[in-house]
Amino acid sequence: MARKPTTKLKAKVGSGNIFADLGLPNPEQELLKAQLTLQIYRIVKARGLTQAQAGAVLGIKQPHVSALMRNRAGNFSVGRLFEFLTALGQDVRITVKPTKKRQGEMEVVVG
């Protein structure tokens, strides 16, 4: 049996933001939305809520909960995701402070 030629793969160290690495627009905002969506997902799962029950808590229809649970938060603003978290009994704190870097950054701290 003939051997298939091997292909060498090149690996590149990521920046920590897949959205930036892929060259997508607004990568910081997209990463923030993904992190918030993940937290919503974890809370819903930890509480054992059905999508219909989660929709009632969040004030959205079940198909929108389904999209949210699959990390499809594109239709929701960061502000709306904050509202979902507060509806789920979470405190959301936004801290703005000077940075020592040329440009500031956003992060989500869960605790």
C-alpha cells in the first residue's frame, strides 16, 4: 500500500481573542458577548431550567433562548446580555479606569 505524502501544518500562537485572530470586525465586543453568553448558559444549566423557563425569566421567546444557548448572541447587544444576567439574579459591575497601555481593554470577571 502506498503511503500518502505528509502535510506539514503551521501553528500560530493566538492572541487570546479568536475574533481578532480571524480578522472579524469589532473583535473585543464579540469576545465580550461570547463571555457573557457563556455565563448565561452556565447559570441556566446550573439551575436546570428548560429553554421555555429561561425565556420566561429573560423575557424572550424560546427560539431566542435556543440561539443564546448555542452562543449565537449576535442579535443581542452587550447591554441586553447584562439585562439577562441581572434577570438571572446576577450583579453586573462595570469599572472604567485609566490604562497604562496605548489602548484599553475589556474583560469579564466572574466571581
